[in-house]
Amino acid sequence: MADLESAGLSLEPVAGWGRHPIEQGAVARPERLLLPPGGRPVLPRGLGRSYGDAAVPAAPGALVLETARADRVLAFDRERGTLTCEAGLSLAEILRVFLPRGWFPPVTPGTKFVTVGGCVACDVHGKNHHRDGSFGRFVDHLVLRIADGSVVECGPTRERELFLATVGGMGLTGLITEVTLRLQPVDSAWMVVESEPVPGLGAMLDGLRDAGKDWPYTVGWIDCLARGAALGRGILMRGRHASRTEAPAVPPREPRRLEVPLDAPEWLLSPIPMRGFNAAYYWKHAWWSHARRSRARPTRGPAQPVPCRSFFYPLDAIGGWNRLYGRRGFLQYQCVVPRAAGPPAVAELLERVVEAGTASFLAVIKDCGPESDAYLSFPLEGTTLALDLPYRGLRTEALVHELNATVIAAGGRVYLAKDAVTRAQDFALMVPRLAEWRKVRDRWDPEHRFRSAQSVRVLGDTP
Amino acid sequence: MVGATRGMGRALARLMAERGDALVLLGRDAADLEASARDLAARGARGFVATARLDLAEPAGFASALDAADRALGAFDTLVVTAADSAQQETLARDPARLGRLLDVNFTATAVLCQQAAERLAGRGGGAVCAFSSVAGDRARRSNYLYGASKAGLSAFLEGLHLAYADRGVRVICVRPGFVKTAMTAGLPVPPFAGEPDAVAWVVLRAIDRGTPVVYAPPIWRWVMLAIRLLPRAVMRRVRF
């Protein structure tokens, strides 16, 4: 408690990874996850990798509780790989400590600089969603500090409703203080990866489904500025953990991280340079894979394994890459549409982005498996699409609302961990289980002590 | 180690545990010590981690805490004290009891503990005593002189301890952190050259291994403080920091 009271917290600007919107917050970074007495509103925040306003304070000066200093491992079962930790432990640290011993996170998003608490709160998914589902499926136990300051434990069989409301609940049911999760055993820190150029959207969707039958990890990168017949062209990637015999004898070396030293100028993000970059990326891969195939297979064997990090976290190699989108920041738009809505809905989304002339680096496409029982969990069986939109004010917001209309018509939804502008009425149409979630939240936090800029916008909380 | 549950102490304990050192964590809060001990054990310490009670406000208990460490480790060879009291200057200026407590913990208690440990180590052939002072002890500043005085006293004590025990095989390491981003400094405006606990821990661990008597962390603070020490008092009166 001393941490929260003795230090007179000064205000600092708080934003998500997209750097829009920004709000002043009183940020505490305690080593012990306690709530200040007196019922003052609180926003839990991890490493700030959610893109939108999920971890932005609800009102200027509101208390933000950053959990990353509460990062102790409390137990590790060396036989089963069950890990109990404080909520601020990052996946980066889990990888550093446990990957050399043959354990890997069961699910990982595209960055390792996330806390375990954040992974639970966003119910994150990864390239293995089609096979393994989302993060919450591997969580056995949670400890929460609820609004009145008391401690409640929950899990799949204990206080199940609270558990299902907390997984994917964006930190709005209570402060997650401890998490027990099951790591997966792996043979090495290396990945066997194949990539293949795909000429269009139909081929990409089919390719993802086919690859998903045999490969634990699949993902597509789309050149989302290609039009017409080339719409949806991109690179399909498949990966699996390399076995002991396939992997090099030594663990991969950690390279030096590069830092983006300043905000990129906005002209760099206008459509023409962007189209050039995307096309170059596509043709580079197309050329490489052609060259690989034409070389004599029997002597060379399959592709050389690559380090885990270059498959899962390519962008982590560049610190502060979000600055590449310039001073005004960017929105990341991620939605999922059900399998039934299929290619036409995805094509419509891509066409709208192309039409809007809003430049974006490569978009990510991925097929998802069945949805989880957690009320607000994002993924559902179908196709998810994620793309970056440089923020240019209302024009960009209008585009998001248009994209949302397509998503709603297709029976899909957007991902709160990315979202910064979706309207409350639209969100309600996307999430049929929202009413159930609200009921559970109201039971544990009737005053809505845990709130964020996002919960004000999307759920109608008072700021 | 005293102070291994938090901040720079936590970072240093992790480095030591990960390379296989056996540790005894000393502190007041048994549950917190236990959580940190489990953290260090799970991080793959091939060594061994135990806990024992020590309260810097109760020097009468120091001998038994050191006994407990000796029992757990056979005989400990290094004492590290990162724990300290801190409070805002206005609070200390207003509240004499609070000020007394801070001076007692940061100077008296830490000196008594280090002295006792040095004597014990010298008696069995040597070892190391490492205590965290502060750059605040290098030069008094109007905004921080009460805390700074406690650390100036500690720095002087550690210098003497180094001289007195060098011939008896005890290395004494005085760590002078500059501004380091920990829970202790949370909420304070972050000055230039601020450091991260993990980076500080590396510097300190190397200093302990080599027996460097005075170590600044991050190292740039050696030169920052050299410049500040050279400022005439008349200048110190005029600048507001």
C-alpha cells in the first residue's frame, strides 16, 4: 500500500501501442498488486501492447495500475509445465527462463512484450488458434483482487462465471494478481517454417485451411493494397517446432534490438511508398520460394530451421516500431467473420480498405477455430483479418465504422485489444453474450470501479 | 541478502540465483520472502534459496539472522544489503520521529549489520560485504539532504570498513546507484541518465566478484557526481535541484 500512497504520483500521458488516443493518467508501478483504499476507480495495465484505448484511463488523472513489476514466478511444475506467476510476468521472461528447458507458451500473440495478466484479460490468440484455441483455454486458476479489495480465486471449475467473465474481460472484473497456466513442451527453440506466395484471396483462404490440417501454426500476410485479380495476394506461412534432430545443436542467439529513434514523417505512409513496400515484400518472398523450389531438393533437404522469435515476433526486433506510423499514431483494425460468411465478406473488407486509399503495411490473415466459452473472447470459427490504419482523424474513424457494418452483417466482431473507435451500439450487435457478461461484472463490481477509456466508449461506463 | 524481494535487490538476486549461487533472503515479511524464494528457485537456481527473519529496525536480531544464514549455507561468504528506508523530504522535515527512523535504518542499522558480518567473515578467512548507498550521499542537495545524509554516513562507514578489513580478506563494495526506475522512485520526475534495475544488477554483480570498492550504477553517474561535487557551495545555493 505504501507504494500507492507515499509516492505522490505525477500525471503522465498514457496511450495504447497505436498511440491514439492519449490521456493523462496517474500511473503506479507497484511490486505488490494491491488496490488503494477508498473505492477510487482503477485501470489495470500490463506492458501497454493493446493498440487502442483498452489500457487508457477513463478520465484525465485516473489511477492506472501497471502490473509489470509484479513479475515473480510462484511455482513451476517441472514435470507438467504448470506455471504459477504474478500477473505482471511477461512472455518474454517466460521464454528467456523456460524455453531453454523445453517449455513454450501454449498460445502467444505477435509480440512477447505482453504480461500474462494482459494475455488473460484479452484472451489473446496466436497462429495456432485453429488447433489450440485462445489463451484462456490453458489457464487453470486465477487470483483476482475485486472491487472491494478482497481476494477471489477462480478457474474453469471454481467461480466459473467470474472466470469466464475475466478471460477476455479486458481487466474490467478485477485486478488479476496471479495466474496458473499450462506451458507446452517443445523439443527446441527453433521452428521449421515454410512460406509460399499465394496469388489471391480465394487461394489464401483455401491454403490456410489446408495448411491447418497438418501444421500447428499458420498465418498469411496480405498485400492489402493490391487490387482486382491480385486482391488478397500474399504469403502463406506454416510453422512447427523443430524436433531435436532437426534443430541446430545450439540455441538461437539474441540479436541486438534496433530502436526507431523518432516518429516517421507522414509522407512515408502515403499510398505510393506503401504500395512499393508491400509489393517488394511479396515479390521478395515469391522469388525466394521459387529459388528454393528450383534448387536440387535431395541434397539440400527441407528449409533450415529458424529461431522461434523470427517466426513469432518479427516486429519485436524493432523497438518502438509503432513510431513508424508517425506522430498521429495508428489504429489497428482486427475483426473476425464466421466461416459461413466466407470469402465474400473478407473480400468486401479488403476492397473497402483499398478504396479508402488508406495505406497500410501488410495485413495479417488467419483462420480461427471454435470460439471459447469466455463471454467476451474475440475469436470465433472463421477468418480473422488485422490491418494497420494510420490515424488521420474522422476519415479513419469513418472507415472503421464502415468496416464494422460489413463485419456485423457477416455475423462477426472486432477485437477489443486492438479497438479504439467502435461505437457502443455496433459492439452490442457483434457480441451476443454481452448481456451475460454485464450481469457477472455487475455482481462483482457493481460500481464499475475497474474502468477504461474503452469501457466508457464501448460499454457506456461513466468516465 | 537483505532487500532481495524488491527493486534492485530483486534483480540482483535473480542474477545470482540464475548463475547458481545459494541464497538466504533476509527480511521482515515472511510471506513476501517466501514468494521471492519460490521465484528464485523456479528460475532454475541450481543453488538453493532459504529465508530468515531480519528487521533493520531491530539490531538486536542481527546476530541470530546471520546465524540462520550460516546454518542454511554452511557459512555464508557474502552479505548484500540493498534494503533502505526512503521518504519524501517534506515528510522527513516535518516529522522528527519519521526522520529518526530513516536515519536509524539507513545508517545505524546498516552499519551495525555490515560491521558484524565483516567481523564474522574476517574470522573465517574472508568474504564480501556489499551495501547500497546512493549518489545522494556524494553531495548534499537542498531537496534531498536528509536521505542524502544517511547515505553519506553509510558511504563513509563503508570506505572505512574497506580499509580496516582489506588485510583480513573481506572485500567491501559500496554501491552508489543514481536514479534507478524502481517502485521506490515511482512518481518522481525521471532525470537524465536514469537506469533500469536489471542493468544496475549486472554492474553490481561484477563489482562484487571483483571486489571493486566503490561502484556507480549506471556507471555514468560517477562522472555526473564528480561534476556535482566540484560545484562550489555558492553555486549549490543558487541552483534548484
